[in-house]
Amino acid sequence: MSISSASESKNKSILLISTDISFKSSIKEQLQQQGYTVLEVNSQGDALAMLDKETIPIVFLDIERMPPIELDIVSYIRTRHNAEVVILTTINELEDATHALRSGAAFYLVKPVNPGDLIAVLEKLSLRIERRTEHIELEHRFLSDLMAGSPVMQKTLRYAVKIAPTSSTVLVGGESGTGKEFFARIIHRMSNRFTGRFVPMNCGAIPEALFESELFGHKKGSFTGADRDKTGIVEEAHLGTLFLDEVGELSPSAQVKLLRFLQGREFRRVGETVNRSVDVRIIAATNKDLTARIKQGLFREDLYFRLNVFYIHLPPLRERRETIPNLVRLFVHRNNQLFGKNVNSISKSAEVLLANYHYPGNIRELENIIEHAVVLAEGEEMGERDLPDFIIRNRLLLPEPSAGAQSTDEIRPLTEVEREYIARALKATGYNYTEASKKLGISRSTLWRKIKDFHIETV
């Protein structure tokens, strides 16, 4: 991977935070000998002001004589500014240094710093920064290829790339199966938190009585069945991303508890009186119209505004058919690996069927269809016979070309031809829907759906 000279210059910058003047002079000299530009500040406030103005990949934080509360700066710098933090400490502050590591620091060095240890840390950090840059570029390239040909999805991707590096809350909307969790994971992997955990929680699958315990954890003996201390998922997601799926399904009491947490990222485990705090990013998803649920009194407006800092809408697959071929290739590749298959091509008839199916289950349904086909494929080609039966039954219903077929100059849209063909079949059978569906080779439910979609008049 090639990196521009400007990027190389920025990657050779270090911010040094220390109140120890003599030590600061010594460590600065050692860092400069390794080719780094060193920027010095004396306090947390000055450090944050500097990071707001400059892109600095490495921060050295001397915690000697620094108030313990300022250790919160570690997680802030790590997640907000995407910088690696190295703690400088004395033997007396090793406990504070260990706490800083839990908050996201990369390493700690004991003062006075051994030059060999310093060089080893700098080499490891440089490699980590290079790999992170490479990782984000690969993610972006993969998504661009996956969504190629779809202007609406390319626009959505550009938006996601802009908001990914922030820690702002994101709300993802769209029908069931449109890839909301997949997109949430992509935002996480392209964010400054990609080394942290991505923790999903299905809000619709957790009973109301257990919601608080699942989210925040509980203390042993706090209720019947609490036979041990339990860590909640907000703590599991510390320095990472918490994905709240089906957030529109939350009960009113659960909404209140979530809102209280979002306001300050503080919580109490069930049965405890001690407040705890975490640094997590929230990405929520819903297939419900939350504004409609607010009007119905089913969803809190203040919670909606907390979640809807950035909104991403994922259109159904039928509205972005251009992405189907790339999604098919992705799912074929995954299932080849999963089942030890070697499918490397798709027949033209199978391609046509996959391109024209309406996908009521969206991407999730397409993924299941490809799994079915890859498992059944006997050779290297996936054919029409390998697809599920319902794909065949729901194919476009076109009449066989007649001798007096229209010239190419008079070709009409397929949907228009299909509508006319269904209408003729209904009329020919005297609007006997059972007979018409048999002659057309589809089920009655499919016939009714097409009558509705095409607004065909019936008697």
C-alpha cells in the first residue's frame, strides 16, 4: 500500500502530555532521534485543543502527578481522535497505568524510559497504524465494489464513510432483511473503534423483565435466579459499538431505562448502588416507522431524537436490483468456503431468475436462496435446477414468441407484457383463478399478488 508523503509526515508526529519538565525534555530528545516531530502540552485541556487542530496518530501521556480523573482522556483520545495512547508512569502509579490499559491505552512505559523499550513500542505502533489505514481502505474498496452500479447505495456508502469515524449515534431504518446489521458492522469496522467489540442486542427478543439485567448486568442475589454477578452488554461493548436491533419493539419502561443511559453513558447494575460509566457508540436499527409510533404513543419522542443523530435508510432489494449480481457472487463465495464447494459460474437462466425475483425477504432471502443453490449444485456451475421451487414459480410469465412477433423497434417493457398476458389468461378461463393459476404455472397467492401489483381489473 502506498502512502502519500503528507500522510507519512503526519504519522511521524507525537503529542507529549506531561508536567515533568526535565523528563519531558529527555523523552522529547529520544523521540526526535527516532525521526518524530514532538508537540508538547502540559494539561488535558491543551491536549484536546491540539488534537482538534492536528491529526496526531500517537499520544504519550505522563500520569505522574496527574489527577486520576484525567485518565478518562485515554478512552476519549482513543475513540474520538483515533490515536494510539502510550502511558508514561512510575512504579508507584502502576495500578493507574493498568486502569489506563483497560480504557484503551496501547502500552505503558516505566520512567525513566529505557531507549530500547521506547524503540520497540514505536515500531509496534507504526505497524498497527499502517495496518489500520490499510484495513479501512480495503473495507471501503470492498463496499464500493459490492454496491457498484447502484447510485442510491453509493450515496448511502459515502454518507456512512463520513459518519463512521465519529462516535455519534446512528439510526438505521429499512424493511426486514435489508442488511441493517451488516451496515452497522461496516460502520463499526470503518470507525476508530474497530479494535473494540461489536455487540448486538435484539431488543424484540428480550422479555421486558430481563431487559435491564441484560443491558446493564446484575449483582449476585439481586433477584431470584441471580446466582452470580453478571456483566451487562453495555460493559461488553466498552470502547466498541453496541448495536440495538429492532429498537422500535422496546416497551415503555425499557425505553425510559435506555434513554437514561444514553443521556450520560452511566448506569447501575441491578442490585447495586454504584454508578458505572462506559464509552460505547450506539447504532440502533428498526423496521418500524418510529414517527408513526410516536404519534400512536408507542415510542418516546425524546428517545427518538437521542437515537436519530444520523439516519441511514436502506432501500429494499427490489429498489436496488443493480447490486444483486455482486451480492450473489459474495454469497456464492461464502458458501463455497462454508460447504467445501467449488461453484464458480452461474447459468444464464439462473441469472435471469435471480435478477427478476421480487425478494420480499430482501438480502436475507437472497442469501438463503444462494445457500440452497450452492448446496444442491453438483458441478462448478449453479443452474436453474439448483434454485428453490418458489423462484421458478414466480418467474416472469411471458408468452412464447409467435410468428408475427413485433419488431425490435416495438419492444415493450417486460412488466407491461406480463400484465397483458395475465389479463388474457384470466379472461380465457372466465376469471377462474384456480384454473388461471394452473395454466400460468403459478400458485393462487402469486396470481393474486401479481393482479394487485399490476392493478388488473377482475370481475
